[in-house]
Amino acid sequence: MGHTRSSLLDGPQQTFRTALPGREPAVDAWPRWLGDDVVEHFVTDTGIARPYRFQAQALAELEASRAVVVSAGTGAGKSAIYQLAAASVLARSPRSTVLYLAPTRALARDQARRLAEVVDPSLVAVLDSDTPPDLRRQAARRARVVLTNPDMLSASLLPDHARWARILASVALVVIDESHVYRGVFGSHVAHVLRRLWRVAPGDTAAPRVLATSATIANPAEHLTRLTGIPAAHVSGVGAPDPGADVVLWNPYREDVEVADDQGGSALGDASLLLAELVAGGTRTIAFTRSRRACELVTQWAQRVLRSEGRDDLAGRIAPYRGGYTAAERRRIEQDLVSGELLGVVATSALELGIDVGDLGASICIGFPGTIASLSQRWGRAGRTSRGLRVLIAGDDGIDQYLVEHPAELMGRPMEAATVDPDNPYVLRQHLCAAASELPLTAEELPQIAASATEAAAALEAEGTLQAAPSGLVYAGGDHPARAMSLRSIHGQRVQIVDAEDGSVVGDVDPWRAQRQLHAGAVYLHRLRPYVVDVLDLDRGVALATPREVPWYTLSTTDTDVEVLEELRGGSAGGVACSWGRIRVTEQVTGFVRRSSAPGAGHSLLDAEPLDLPPVSYETEACWLEVTEEAAGLVAADALPGTLHAAEHAMIAMLPLMAMCDRWDIGGISTIFHEHAGGPMIVIYDGHPGGVGLAGAGHAQLPQWLRRTWELVRDCPCSSGCPGCVQSPKCGNLNEPLDKAGAIALLGLLSGES
């Protein structure tokens, strides 16, 4: 279906509109190695007579290479490639198996339904935390195509590899779907899960082949090589059809724009109005938010708009979808979306991936999701069969404001590169223990795992975690270490939020962020319902929270200190030394503030409370600028703290344009005196222990990073600083002090622009 024209989008908040042309498909012949029976069965079941050119190229490349990554947009037809490859593997050998990995349970289950249309359904099994024990036993005995996720592979299949030997020992093909998702901390973990898989899955006659699918990113082959440890070939999605789309960029925060509705004038408010208008006009719409809380609020506000117009029937056909819901809740929403029962859905990244969401007419992205690749994925969820509507509603932070006011930067910008670091010491140590628990680690294989694996294994042996045995190093602990590991964080299992009234689990949070987000008094939103945290017990990994209707949200305040440990790469900008290296960060949550969440209240400050929590220290990677006396002399002495602080915030806001990350993955401090510099210094660091390459990516592109940061602050129309340029939503000092004029002068010098 197409989309109706939106009267709201014709308003003065529109900063850019364009019509993207469509593209006719280019087809090719089926590769002969698939086998006539496989092709005939596929054509009969799907009605696809000939493959798109990139599909044929990918299948041909898979025959010649051990690892192949196919990059293309959403809905291009990537899944047909591994469906055919899997069917061919099963037809060639009665023993060979296929292992499919998806980053989410929902995607694996969706793909299981599709694979069951191509191969014998009795041979297809899904293994995840929702799979009952009896179905797991059946899968161990009969399945030849197993669909799972890296978490299940790490915590269950690999620790019990003897139980799953029939499947793992005969794996001929490993499918890594949506491989671009495996980046940063998650990607570094998954890189080691795959290396552990190669150790226990030698295949019948040779190591298994790898077929990965990815969104369009800058370095698909390099990324897959880093992820798997196997040299990879790349095939791009040339030849896929595209019906075209209308693109609108929208800025709710433009000055001198009158807002008629008290819910408007903000990204969430405008999104709820647009969602309600599109649904009322018959356009099936998906809206993406950057947080669970925003997902709940936009749903609630859009329903309120429709009910105020007497459209209660339509209000009930909009639903939120995000992580933290039960399996039954997720599947019901997915089914209602595909069937057309739902006309609108507000989702987090949980629906960004290739799950079948039916034929949608519009996709609204509320806030830039951090990468062009992710934006393309989200926009591509709509308009698959007919012309679609794609909207980006800017948030009030720097990168959003920069992109909607510089549309050429957004529309013409190349995709980002995905980063993976198998040498992250925190991640590496955990997986060396897991690998040694599965099979003894030998000296010969350690360099193949990671460059620093030999050194890390020696340290683990010295502390008694690993022990030498005749066959190699073995794990000296009790239960398998992978069972206590979270692939989404550096340290331990996630902290569960438990309803203090009925004992149910309503969500979870990375333990590294629990002190900031789940301290006593913090507000957590679940399915439109606020929960106020009563107690945070980090030892048990539990936060007890009571459901309470409160008209506020909370933000924590923190003190941060950094110690420079080692400079790994030097450089300069505008005569100022700019280095990249290793630092130690010490953070302490000192309190929190309550801000109003009522419509029209403008996030006003309500009150503040102190907290007494222990400091947390970790090592990571950072980029730092040692500001000289001459540079500092551009502003008055009393303006220097605000100048450095404002420049730091703006640099953090723009770093996602240099690396595939989110603003919340980055930390920073600024100070008028740091002992390393002997004077003023700005530090931008990876907000994950060990680092995942974000600050390094910024340092490697320093001229572009500084120029775009200067343009952001210079071009913002505010007088003294706002969330669109130098204010930060996660500032531990509540955005005090800030000096926009000083930041413009300093960044102009650093970028060489003034």
C-alpha cells in the first residue's frame, strides 16, 4: 500500500523534502551448484522464477569462498540467499546441518517460518530461552537446521556441545543474519562466541562456510573478517527493486514556529501527532524511538490524540513494541501487525531488523538512531511494495539538529564502518575461560583467537582461573563461565527490575549502567506504566520497583575523573596536541534530579536528591586534547570552564558521525587543569570498559570531526546554548557551566576554520 499525504508534514518545521526515484530489478540465472531439485522446489514454493543479480552473485561467491557477506537494504531479498544455500546443504548430504544466528529471538522465529517453506519443516528447530525442554530434546535428535541467537549459543549449546554433537560436528553452513548489529561490545563478544564455535564445530570434512547478511555499511568484508577470524568476500545488493519513497526531514525545535497543540513542539509530541494523523488517514505506520520510555510515551500520546477526536476504535489499533516484553506479548503484536489488525506500532530497535511486519506505508524515525545504516534499516521497513513515506523527526540534541539543518550531509553521507575488538581485555578474559571450559586451550590456537590471547591466558593461569593440563589450559572454576556472561555488557548478567508488589520481572538493565538508571528513586517505564525504584541490590542483580503514577522522570548526576595510562597515537589540531590512548575512568553517582514529564511542561526541573553510592573504575580508550595557553587565551579566564565543557558536549554529539555508535556509548570530561596536560584538557572516551574503538575512530578522522562540530555550534540559532548544540541529555553536571561563544572560538581554531 502507499501512503496518504500528511497535512502536518507541510508545516514550517519541515526542513527538507525530496522524492527518491524507484528502481527496476535486474535478474540473473540460478547458479548450477544449487542443484535442479532445490531450485525447482524453491521456484514452486515462492513463485520466484529468477534471482536478482546480487542473489546469484552471492550464491556463486559462496561456492568459491569460505565466508561471504551480502550487504543490501531492508526487503531487498537477502533471506532468499541463505534459504537456498541451506536447502542445497541438506540435499547434498544426509548428515550436514545448518546453524542460523540472529541477534534477536523474534528474528530467528520469523526466519524459521520462512525456512520451513523451503525445506522440510520437521528438520527446522528454534532454540532460544523460550523453547520448552521437550522441543529442545527433539531438536537434539532430529533437527538439521537450527535457528538460535549468540546468547543461546554461548550459554547453552557450546557449554553442552557433547549433547549437541550431532548438530555441531556436522555444521556445513553458518548463517549470520543482520551481521552489522554485531559491533561494539556486543560484536566483540560475538566474535569470541564464533571462535568458540569453530573449536567445537569442525564440520564433516572441513570447516563450515559462513554466509552473512548485513545492512549497507562501509566495511562489510573487513567487519565479517574481524567478527569471524576468516577472510571474507563481499557482494552488494545491486539489482534489487525499489519502489521509491518520499523523504521528509522535520525539526520540532525551529525558532519562531507556533505550536497549536500542547503536545507539539517536541520530537515525541510531534511524532505522536503525525502517527495519529497517518493512522486516521489509513496509512499503516511504524514509528521508531530511541528508548523504551519514549516508545511508551509516543504510543500513549498518539492514542490520546485519536480518542480526543472520537476515534477510540483507531486508538486501540496502535501498540508499543520493545525489549522487556514477554515472548507471548511480542508474538501477539507481531501477528497483529502482519495481519493488519494493528494500524500503527511504536517500536525501539527491536523491530529494526528483518522481522516480517507486513506491508507498511510509512516509517517515522524519532531522533537520528546514531548511524546512517540504522536510519536506512528503519526507513526501509515501510514502502516495500509501493511508494513509501520516510520521516526523520529531529531530537533536540546536537547531531539531530545538525543533520536536519544540513540535509546534504544526511542524504549524501556514506555509510559508517562497524567496529569489533576481539582484544578488548574484559571480553577476552571471559571467553578464554569459557573456551577452556569447553575444550583445553593449546598454545598454538591462542594467537588465532586474539592478538593478546597468549598474554591474557598467562595472566589467568597466574591467578589460578586457568590451570595447565597435559592437553592444554583448562578452566579451574565450577559452573561453566558462559552461563553468567552477558553478551550485551562487559561485566556479568543484567540487573533485573522486579515488581515489588507481585514479584514479576518487568525489565532489565546493563549492570554497568544500573547505578545511573536504577538507583533508589529512579523512574523506570514499562508498558506505559511508571515504576519507582525502591532498592537496588547489585550483589543479587535485582532492583525492586513499585508501580506508581508519577508525572516526572529522573536523571542521575555523576562525578568523573580520568587518569592517562598510555598514549598510543599522537597528532595535533590547530596547534593543540590531540592524542589517542588508554585511560582509567572513575565514576561516582552523586545524586539525581526529577524533571517533569507532563505534556507542555518543557522538562522543567522539579527537585534534586543526593545519593551515596560507591565509585566505579575501569580502563578504556580515549581521545584527548591538551589545550595550550594560546588557545585558552581566546576566551576570558572565567569563561574557560564553560568553553571547554560546551566543546566537549558538542564533540560527543558529533562522534556518532565518525563511528557506528550512540551518544550514550561515549563519555567525556573537560577541566581547566589536568596533571597530564599541565593545563586545560578535553577527554572523549569509550563508555565501555576496555574500549570498542569509538574514540580511536574519531581520532583517525579528527579534521572532519572538529569541522562538523564547529559547524554544529556555529550554525545553531540559539543565543547561549541549547540541546541542539552544546547541552547534553546525559551530562553529570546538569549542563553547568556552558559557554557557546567560547566553544565556537575554540572549535574554530582547532578545526582550522577560523
